[in-house]
Amino acid sequence: MHLELLIPALSWPGNDAAEVMHGATAPTLARWLSRSRPCPAIGASADQWLWQRFTAPVASAGAGESRPGGGVQPPRDLPIAPVTLAFDGHAPGGRWWMRADPVHFVVGRTGLRLAPPGHLQLRAEETDALAASVRTHFPELAPDFLAPGPARWYLGADRPFELDTTAPADAIGDDVDRNLPRGPGRKRWLGFVNEVQMLWFEHPVNQAREQRGEPTASGLWLHGPGRMPAPGRPACTGVAGGGERLAGLAALAGCRWIDTAPGPRHWLAQALDGRWLLSLDTLMPQRQAGDPSGWRDALARLDAEWLAPLDAALRSGGIAAIDLHWPSTTGLSTAHIVAADRFRFWRRRRPLVALLGERGGRAHA
């Protein structure tokens, strides 16, 4: 097996990266980075790279910028709504879809800030009650408003929404006003969002949650509008992890997808020969929450529970090679790891912040 291993949030951002990463315990990762071969960086974010792999290139100019080899560079907020809608058991068809996820806002010094998606955790009955209030208040949207679960809600339309939106991952912790939708459809859809905020302000669900000391549903976050893309050729035998986004993209391209929740040994027992893509997102919640101590603890668990077993499979021959990808300032940095690297004893181990920072390389598309 040739393994491509993607680890979003592998490094801590900002000026305090060295301080946060100092003393982080990840012996397998440190040895990999110290002794492996560096590769040129990939000039795209993790989400954009996955999108480019699992969807067919766009032939004509649209949202985004031209990129070498044909097609366009995907927009910052990918048109992911129809992909996750299919994952949630609905048929997107040829319609336009947009995510309208319930979110919690935190009061900051300069205004409202978006809390991490996992902060809200609505119960099933709360989801049903809040969604019903939206359908009742907006009867004209009711047939096109879907709430299949507590975290992912959708709006459907027969024509484009005419919005440029910001993915929640890019807006967490930032002022809400700076990340509101833009474009010709802004007035209509911001009016919708504002009315939902007022509708939910004294909703019984929120009143009960506030009494229990739980985060309230502040409103809806619009993002990811678009139509179902054509499937691409991802050059993968199978895919694992990455949540609903990667599972949906894998299904689109006809790739097998395995949940990583049972752990690495379960995955290794199912993943046979070929080229596999494994995305481990376990560091993302702590980074989104701005929790450096939690991030260091999560990194130590990731190294012990996932990287060490993968390293053992590499040494035994079950895995032939690993291409490790992680976000950096130039896009996605990559290190190529083979079993023989462990014999490169002259390559001394150095602090993680130095190892991760030096691997940016020259970006390529």
C-alpha cells in the first residue's frame, strides 16, 4: 500500500507557534520529519486539494482563478453543499444547494464572533423544533429547506443564490460581520439570516438551553452554495476519515470510504493494496477553539494512537511508503517517508516547530 496521509491543523498558527509547540510530544512524527525526504509544496489548501482530486476540472471560467492544466482554481468556500447533502441521504439533482447551518455566536470585544461548529451540539428534538420554526416563518422557503441532522442544514433553489460565502472553518473566532455573504443576492439572504436570529432570540429551545448553561442557537451560517459537480479521478483505491466532506467526495468519485472512528488497526485490516488517502482531523477542534494545551494533548494522542501503528506497518512492509501532507504558508507541505528512513541516524531530531516550518518548499499546483 502507498499511503497519502493528510493531517489538517498539524502546526499551530500565529506568532506564538514556537511557544505552543515547545515540548509537544510526538516522537514518531519528529522522527519522520527529521529523516524523511522533503518534497515540493502543493499550492492549494487542504480542502481545495481534495476538491481538485475528487471533482472533474471545470472547463470554462467561473468562480475562482485559472490554474495550469485547465479548469479553474476552486473558490475559497467550496460548493460543498450538494456533496454533503448526498452524503446525508438526499438527491441533489441538478438544483442549486446551499448550507444553512445552525451556529452559536460569542460576544467579543469588537462584535459577534463565530464559535467552532462542534460547540452547539443540538439535540434531535431541538433540531426539529428550530427547523419547524424556520419553515413556519418562511412558508415560501419551506419546501426547499432541509434539516436532516443537527449540524448540517440546507436550502435548495432552481437558480443560483448569487452569493460569495465564507466557510465556517475560515471564519471561526473572527468578527461575524467581516465574513457575511457578499454578491448580488446579499440583500435577500442577509434579510433571511437576520429574521432567523430574531425568531430564535426567545425561542423555547434557546431559553431552555440558556437555563442549563448551554450555548444557544444564534442563527444560520450560509456557505458552500453550488450544484453537484461532476466526479473526478482521484487515483485512490480508497479513502478514510475526513468527515462528511471527504466521505461525500469519495462517494461522488466512486471511491470506497472507511470511517476512522474504530481506530488504525480496524482501518489497516480493511485497507488492502493500492493507493489510500487517510485524513486525520483530530487536531482541528482544539485549534479552532484556540486551546493550545488541548492541541498538544491531542497531538500526543494522535502520535501514539495513529502514527505509531502506521510506522509499525511501514516497518513490517504492510505500507510501502507514506506521503505526509499538512497545511503551511505555501499551501500543503509534503514529506515522503519510507521504512529505510529510520536508518538515517545522522539526521538528528529537532523541535517540531522547526521541522514543520522548514518544509514549505516551492509551491506547485
